[in-house]
Amino acid sequence: MSRRSEKKLAAFQNAIMEQHYAEVENIYRKMRTWRHDYHNHIQVLAAYLEQGDTEKAREFLGEIQDTLTKVDTVLKTGNTMIDAILNSKLSLMHAREIRADATAKVPAKLSVRDIDLCVIIGNLLDNAMEACEKLPAGSRFIRIYINVKGTHLYMSFTNSAGKKQEKVGTLFRSSKGALGGLGLSRVDSLVADYGGYVTRASEDGGFTTEVILPL
């Protein structure tokens, strides 16, 4: 690899990591806010119970439960790195009115480096969100499935889309332009480095990327 290519790659990976850290920080900021709110909730409940007003306490608990249903997007996969990247993206999907369905179970330790997982998953989900945002809010969805199959880690990402896309060479055209194209090429390169496979399929209404990495 030439020095210029190495610098370009390093800049790209640094940008990805900075974005990821900002997203994770956003989650922690929200968690601190919720912690503060629930401290106040406990004080209110204690006041109702001290007054013997169990009906008001019951109603207030119901309101808290409704709030938890709206904000509880924490996904626990078993792998800290994947927890961080997926939950940061799920938080963004919620903010962008994208319906998300995520199922993931991953070993705590993988042979894939954290930075490489961040680039692979982050780029694929960023492109999926970009595609979703071109559609009306009610039509946006992303499905995520990650699990171990035999001796491989299997990942599938499906997002809502418009009409079926045509390939440009060996890739579908990225909705993010040149930067998105670089990201997808980097994903393919990383997966190949680990001896894995990437497949993509486009049809009317949806786009799916599958990644298989040896464990």
C-alpha cells in the first residue's frame, strides 16, 4: 500500500471512530439524564406513599413504565464492542424515525479487531440509515441480525428502500456518494482480509447486506 493510500485509510478510520465515540457519548449523556429524572420520580413516589395515596402512586408508576418503553433501546449482545456500536446506531435510528428490529448474540471475544468491527458495522448501518431517510417516516425500517453459525459470525442488515438498484461494477451505488463508496469498499476489503464473505441483494422495497466472518 502506498504512503498516500495509508494516510487516506488512516484518516477514514479516524473519522469513523470519532463519529462512533460521539454517538456513544450521546447515549451516556441520555443515560445520565434518565438517572437524574428517575431520582426525582422516586422522590415523588415516596411522597405519595407517605401520604397514603396508593392510587396516585400506582398511576405514577404506570407513567414511568410508559416512559421506559419509549426510551429502552439498550441491546445486550454479549460483546461489549458490538453493544456499543449497535446501541449508538439504534439511538440514531430512533431519532430519525426509523423502526428498528435488532437481534444479536455474539461471543465476548472475537478474532476480529474492535476497530474493524466498528468500520464494518458502522458503515453498513450508516448507509442503511441514509437510504431510509429518503423515504417517508412511516416506511422506514432496519432489521439487524447477528449470531454465530457454526464456526462463523453471521451478520445481516436489511433496510427499507425504493426501487431495485442496479450494480455499478461489483458494487451497488452508495447513497452517500464518494465517502459512502469508500466505506463500502473498505468493508469489503476488511472482510476479505479475515477470509470472510459479503453478499448484497436489492429488490423493490428493500436492500440486504450479509457478512460472514470466520471465528
